[in-house]
Amino acid sequence: MKQLYISLIITALLYSCSNVQGNQTDATSTATPKATSGSLKAEVGETIKLNKPFENKATLMKALQNRKSTRSFANKPVNKQDLSNLLWAAAGVNRDNGGRTVPLLGDIAIYAAMKSGVYLYEAKNHELKKVLKDDIRAQISSQAPVKKAPVVFIMTIDDASFPGYMKKAMKEAHGMDFYYGNQVAYSTQNIYLYACANNMNAVVIGGFNRPKVDEILDLKSEHHSYLIQLVGYKKE
Ligand SMILES: Cc1cc2nc3c(=O)[nH]c(=O)nc-3n(C[C@H](O)[C@H](O)[C@H](O)COP(=O)(O)O)c2cc1C
């Protein structure tokens, strides 16, 4: 009987420890999660569940003070937790009604080009879908930092994501490019802020081969890339 009690107590202790670990990456946790290097391994067409965004000690004012463009990066991949946070900051869902971290009239489709291939961010489920197995970074731009950046975010807008009933008024008011450009800018600024507050470097790049990138990503005729953004850790 005594042995049974002891084994029950041990089982209960093990169970409570495993629960603590499981909660470490919860969005409400204020601690930096231990398991930050989850795998991004997937075949083309498969999706990878991203980590929940975690709170950290970086303040908005500190992020604004540190915000700048830097074009060099440590030669190491961005871990899954930081990648998850960057994408959530860029355009993640932050409300029960599906509202996002950035104001959107239509939608933004963000691709992440890395050594291991190209992935599409699916905000609704906070997932990354692998869309290409190749490393396309060297084909994106002639600017040298692009092929060395651990992550190249490609900000794209599909005209079809804008509400049809608004388009006539939008075209007459400012032209669609005005709205596309604005949508992209909010996401890139959020990425700058997260990166610059978390030991990472970032830069937006307008000088890239848009037709080539659109072709590689197999975008439809009214779906185009607008800006790319390089992100990686600071050099030690
Ligand atoms: C729309 C846009 C396009 C840009 N294109 C490039 C680019 O092609 N190459 C580059 O190195 N920097 C590019 N930049 C980054 C700017 O050079 C940088 O923001 C500017 O020098 C100010 O520096 P800061 O961001 O550190 O304040 C671009 C910035 C913007 C807003």
C-alpha cells in the first residue's frame, strides 16, 4: 500500500512538471520560452504550426529608440519562436473577431524565403505553409545582403483580397497602388520594431526583381510583390 502511495505521488509530480513546461510558450506567459528552436522541416504543401507569441521585456519605447536599418547578419538561422513572433507582429490575428496586428483593407500575403525553402504565412491559423523547396534568395535582388539574410520576407498583395464594392472609389481617390503600398508598410514597420527590440537586424529593400519574384512565387496576374525585408540576428 505504501508503495502505491509513493508511486501515485511521483506520477502526480511528473504530471505537474510536464504541464509547467507545456505552458511556457503560452501567449500570456511573461517568461522567455526555453524551447525556441523548433523545427521548420516540412515537405512542399505541408504546414508548420507556429509558436504562440510570447511577451518579453522589450518595451515599445525601447523598440522605437532602436529602430534602424542594418544590412548585415550573424550567419545563423532565425529560431522558430522569433520567426513566429516576427510573423505575428507583421500580420498576425490579435482579436477574437479575426482582426490583425496591422490595419488591413484587403489582405497581405507574406512569404519567408530561407535556406530551407520558401514558406507562406497563413495568419488565420498562425501557420507556415511550405510552397517551394529551393533557396531562392540569390535570385531575388542584385543587392549583396539579400542572398546572405537568414530570412527574406516578401510582402505581396493580391488585388482580389480587396472588397470589390470599394475598388471603384479607391481607384478614383488615390489609385490602388496607394492602398497596396500602405498595407505593406505597416507590416514592415512592425517587423522592424520586433527585430530591433530583440537583438536582431532588419532592412526593407525596394530594389529587387519584382517580375522575377512574382514568377518564382507563381503569383496570379493581379497579385504582386511590393517590398522585401531582410531579418537576422546581430553579428556577435
Ligand atoms: C520603400 C523603401 C525602399 C528601400 N529600399 C532599399 C533598398 O533597395 N536597399 C537598401 O539598402 N535600403 C533600402 N531602404 C532602406 C533605407 O535606405 C533606409 O530606411 C534609410 O536609409 C533610412 O535609414 P534607417 O532605416 O536606418 O532610418 C528602403 C527603405 C524604404 C522605406
